[in-house]
Amino acid sequence: MKSVLFILTLITTHCLGQIQQKALKTFTQKDFNAYKFEENKYDLRTKNSFFYLSSENDTASYYFDPSDYKGILNYGVDFASKDKKVVNFIENYEMYYTDVFFEKCSFSIADSIAEIEGQITGGWNSMDFKGKPPVDVVEISVGELKKSTTIINFEYSNTKGHVGIDGIIEYIITFKGEIKNQSFPLDTLNTLVFQKLNFRKNFPSSTPFKVRFKVDKNSVLSIGKLSCYTHFYNIGEMFFAQQKRKGVISPKKDKNAPRFVKIIENNVQVNDPKNQIKKEVPLYYQLTEKAETYILTRQYAKAKETYMLLAKEYPTLFARDIHNAIRVAVLSRDMKNAFIWGEELAKKGIELPYFNSKIFNGLKKNLEWKSFSKKYDSICKLSQTKWNVNLKKQINDLLNEDQADYGLENRKEPVVLYETTERITDKLIDLLKKEGYPSEEKIGAFTKNDTILIQSPEFSVIIRHAVQQKSKGLKELNELLEQSYKALEFDLKRSSTHRNFPGACFHIYKGNLYIDKSCDYNSDAMVKKMVFMFNNPNGFIIDNGNYIISEYNPENPKEWDDHYNNNFKLVTKLTDDWTFYEK
């Protein structure tokens, strides 16, 4: 009798085991891949989001399409300091890619309970952010997802009393010209929200997750991380389907694939069609860039031919390009063209001692030098007689007026500097209207210590100050400068007057080249130019783009050392000379 009972017990247990197995479904990575949707489209927004923004109800998470977001300044927000200090607001916004790996997934048909184990990889790390990064957690939610709209506000309190490296800045914030003293709406964005939430939990992003939750036929699973694209899965459909979709194999990941996509870069909305239309670069600058690239690789003969082509296309060149053209001719041992280029430089009013530079030693030993030097002097003096003396005097007077307040030894308070720039900008506009831009043909080019050509005239600083201070007359000034740029009188493309230095990716500090962590490091050409700048025995002038040189402060070195260690990545060592900028 005992034997019979034992056999019956075994049979019963075996049958129950089969029933339990049938009541439990399992799913793989391929299954999840087949039911994902809205891939690489939505950003997770929570109360811990890394933004200057808030919503009307920021206690609940939601998801919005970052491509709809225009950027703080583009909505019409502007900043000024109460004490008239120069304010530079820089916004960068990147969306990072992540991958979700599902290791285990089971679904109980009896009670509609799902258990999932997995891990999220990729995305950002703390080194990608300047200052404090977002909260590094993964948010997993389950529920019914619906489309909605959310009003995005500018959070006023986030900028009041902002502490920068130069101290506390008290902002005056305006929106479309109106001063704001509290938070205000910027835009209404299309969003996704969970209408019915069954489950939500945060996990450290560096560790695997294990979750258990109830599911119905309308359930959606979201797995998101701040500043990363959220993953959505129709798990309700997947778990309750009579016949599952065919599984999808995860694509092989390219090791060189980008980690992120730029949404806002230096305040510019990257995906805005009007910003994607690249302005055609004038042929002049296409040729000079080509010639400078040859110089970087020491292909002087090719550079020489490029400058000769430039001269055929344009009757008048900027002095910096003539400066380079003479040098590549000398290094190509084409003395005939070197003398021809020299005569072009004489037309800029640069006097003969310019040729005391070491590179011209061979040229001065040439039999043609004596006759060339006499001819050079006569051309130079004739050019100087044609200068607009009144224009040169007035632009120098404006420079002196500017430096009387901006000079390092007697720099005035920010309020005084602002008033000075307003006054000088008005005078400059009047001068440009009457006399035109003070081009090299009108007032000559400039040198330092006879042999060093100054790339940008000293008076450029008054234009730079107008840009920095956002002068009331800046729009009119820019229109006048644009006309001069098109006439190749003002070298706007290579000038430092309008470059966004606070947004520069490359910085030089203590002889090291750094790149801002918020920048995408994809500019090997720029690095080559920066390295060349410190290994340039022939004195070429190369357009190095936008970069900042930070001086070493022996009185408080730790402050700046920490600033660069925390906010920048070291690219390469450029020089051991920390004080080259003071020489």
C-alpha cells in the first residue's frame, strides 16, 4: 500500500511541475528587440534633470523629444549682470546612447507578474560634464504610456547668484526684452507620460537591475537615464501575445560609433534647418586654408602654387597671406617669386626692416636684393602717401579712449567699461559710415619689433568689446562690418573680434593643450595646428580657429589647476614654457 501511494505522489508532483512550467513564459533579448519602439528619440525628464528648466509638475517623470527644444537664448532669454560685468551664457546639450541587456525574463500567466534581470551600458560618465553631473541612476517604469504636452519653464532661481570662477554674478534676466523676476514659460513641448503607473524604481546605473512588477495588456516598459535616450518596450503586447513576433538579433555595435548626438552646441540648435545650411566659404578662404594645410605638412612648393593661384583670383590680398607667400617661395628656393611677393608687402606700408628676419638671410644675399630694396622703399613710401590719415588718426583715438578705461593697469569698474563701450561703439559706427573700414589699403598693416607682422590690428579690440558688451549699436555695427568683409577689407572669418571665446573647445594652460569635456573630440586638424604653433621656426601665420590661452596664476595656482583637471581633458603637451604669452 505504501508503494502505491509513493508512486501516486511522484506522478502528481510531476504533473504539477508540468502545469507550473506551462504557466511561466520566458523571454530573451531578441524578443525585447522585436517589441521596442520610439528608439533614440526621447529624453527622460525628472526633478533631478540637468537643466535650467522645469515643468509645471516636475514631481512626475515624463519624456520629451529633445529635437523640439530650441535652447535658452533662442527662446528669447538674455542675461546681463547688475554691475555690468560681461556675461557669457553658454548652453550645450547632448543626448547619449545606451544599450539595455536583458539577461533573464519570466512572466507568470497565473498572476501576470513579470520578473526581469539586466543591465544598462553606455551613456555618459562624470568626465563628460563640467562641474556637477546629473544624478547617475537608471529609472525603470511600467504602466500605460500616453501622448501629452508639457509646459517648459525657465527656472529663475537656478541662475540667481550664480557662482563662477571669477566670483558671484547677479543676473538681470530678460525674456523677449522684458525683465523677469520669477520663473516663466518658454515653450509647450510634446511629451510622453505614464497615465497609469504600475511600477517605478531607480537603480545605480553601474549595477545590474532586478525588478518584479504586475503587467496588463497595455503595459509599456521604459528604461531611461538622464541625458540619454530612453528605451521603450511594448511588454503588455509581448507577454500576452498568442504568437510572438519574430525575434530580432541585436546589431553588432561599431566601436567607432558616436557616443552622443549634439542638440544644442554653444547656444545653437544643431538640428534647426537654418543652422544646417552651411554658408559657402568664399574662394579666398578656401585657397588660404588649402595653402596653410600644405604649410603644416611642409609641402612648400604646393603652398607656393596655391598662393599664386590666390593672387590670380584676387588683386588685393591680406598682409598675413603675403607674409606666408614670401616664406613658402623662399623655402621653395623660388627667389623670383619671393621678390614679387615682397613688392606686394611694400604696398601695405611695411618697411624694409621686416626682412631682418632670419628666414630672409638667403634672400638678402641674392644679387637682386640691392635693386629690390631700393624699389621696395619707393613702393612703401608711395603707399604711405595714399593712406587716409584722418581715418588712421580717428581709429587710433578710439583705441586710446578704449584703453584708458580697459587697460590692465588702470581698468575701471564694469559699469564704466560698459558706458565707455557704448560711447566708442557709436563713434565707430559714425566713422565707418563716413570713411569706411580702416583696411590695410587705407591705413596700412602693422608690425611688432619690425620683423613680426601683427595678424589683427590693435583697434580690433574696440570691436571685440562691442561684441562682448552686447552694445546697443552692435546690430548696425555688424551690418557695416559684413559689408567690409564681403569687400575683403575686414578679415572677419579669421578675426578674433566675433569668436565665442567662452565657448572655445580648446584651451592652453601651463603649456598643455586641453579640450572642454562638453566638446566632441573629433578635430585632429585643429590639434595639428595648435602643435605647429609651438614648432614654427619660419614664423608662418596659421588660422588656429577658436581657442583660449589661460595665464598661470602663481598667487593661487590650485584654483585654476582644479578648474582644468575637473572640466577639461588633456590632449597633449605643447611646451614647457608656461610664460610664452608674456613674452
